[in-house]
Amino acid sequence: MNKIKEWLSQTEYKNHSVEIASADASFRKYYRLKNGSDSVLLMDSSLEKYSLKPFLDITTRLLNANINAPKILLENLEDGFLIIEDFGNIHYLNILTQANYKTLYSNAINSIMNMQNTDTTDLPLYDEKFLHVEMNLMREWYLEKLLGVKLTASQAELIATTLKAISKVVLEQPQGIFVHRDFHSRNIMLYDESKIGVIDYQDAMSGAITYDLVSLLKDCYISFDEQEIKKLALEFRDKKGLSFNDETFIKWFDFMGLQRHIKVLGVFSRLSIRDTKDGYLKDIPLTLKYVLDAANKYSETKELAMLLRELADHN
């Protein structure tokens, strides 16, 4: 904090008060700087300065595509600080209810469609290798380290075979699309009454068309009726003018969700074990439910659902 205040003393924000705004799953912290009605955010990435250049790059791409990303007001790359536009305190997670989720999700679907117009030149590819790097986090951190499971050779083979089947279906759908990678209720802000602000996008990649859709509609922090979520997924397809039938598109959507949620089981476990952020453990049951519900629908993944259910029940 001393370094922050020392830097601020040399800027136009020297008379602003400083208060903690939030921290996220990484090692970034956010501070709100206020002076009267003027409010901005200071993003402290001093513990992961490498993330700043991607953040600046993706911010520029999103703003060029007319997406409401926070404007960069001041940079201090040497110390790892940015001052950015303040979208306020209202996340989608704060306001989603049974009464409004269809409307809010429909609006967010429009934002995804706009976001998919973002330039993907030279962005990292969500290819088969990376899909598996992510899914393998589940075995290492969730099964082996969190649950303490020692997999048999046949169990390990089943997992490997199923993950290959999942990535195959993921890669069948349209690729080369801008992927935010974490477009969910904690990263969607509502400001100026009805505008959607997008945050936490520095890890964006070029990948599958349903990735951000499934991040939104099968959110690891909140859930709604499965059939209504399916309708919203098809609403996206129709708004995009895609000609794929319901069965094909929903299978793509489900398998993309399987890839993401299998990864997230590992990520949440790692956040607890490695980073001592135990708050994410409470979100594992919903994430696992998404995996089991989707996996039970398809022949390629049913056996994995049975195995994960069995391993979870015995721990």
C-alpha cells in the first residue's frame, strides 16, 4: 500500500481516498480511488506484472469492437499498477433472480455476440493440446490432491479416453472466435442503469463459439432451470443465424460445458490447496453437478459420470 500511495502522490489522483474494492482468484487486487463524485479503480498487479500487457492488449481490442471494457486512465507498468474506469459495485451475481434471469441473460447473450466481433489476430489458440492441459487439472488437483484418490490403471484410461472424446466434440464446432474465458456473473457489471460492463478478460483466447455462452448460462456460482437454460442457448444460436439443428448445437454447448467444468473442478481445488483460497470449495458441488448432468446425457461420457459420482461419494 505504501508503494501505491507513493505513486499516487505524483499523479492527478493524489487527493483521492483509497479503499479496498475487491480481489479476484488471481493475485490481483483492486482499490477504489474517490474524490467527491469522481471514482476510479486502481488495479494492483504488482504480484503478476506479466498479466498487464495482455490486459492492455485485450482492452484495446474490446474497445475497438465497441465493447464496454474499462478505459485505461493511467499506466505504471514498472510497478504493476493501472488506473481504470470504475463500473461500480453491481455484478450480475448481485442481482440475478428467478424473476429476471432470462432478461439479464438475454442481454448478456447480446454482449457475447458483440464480443465475438473482437479481433483475434495472434491470440493464443484454444486447441486440442490446451483443452487437455486444462481438463487434466481435474485429475491432479481435484481427484488426487483434494479427494486423495489413487486411480487404478483402468480408471485413468477411462478418464483419458473420455477427455479425448470431449475435446473432439468441442473442436467440431466453429473455431477462431474471440473467447473471454471467464464470462460469468462475477465478471459482468451493470452500470449506468442498464449497460453491461465486461471485466477480467486478460486471458482471452481464440476458440470455440459456445465457450462464453456456457460460461454465462452454466455459471459455477449460480444456476437456473436446465430447460430454460437450453432455450437461452438456442436463442444465442438463432440470434447468430447459425443453421445447426437443436441436437447438434446443444451437444456442442454441453461438451463445451464439460470441458470448462472439468477444468474448474481442478482450478477450485488448486485455489484452496495451493493458494489457501478455501472459499471456492463451496462452489465445487454445483460445478460437479453440471459435469454429471451433462455427462449422463451422452454415450461418450456416461461412464465418466458414474466414476466421478462414485469417487465423490466415497470421499
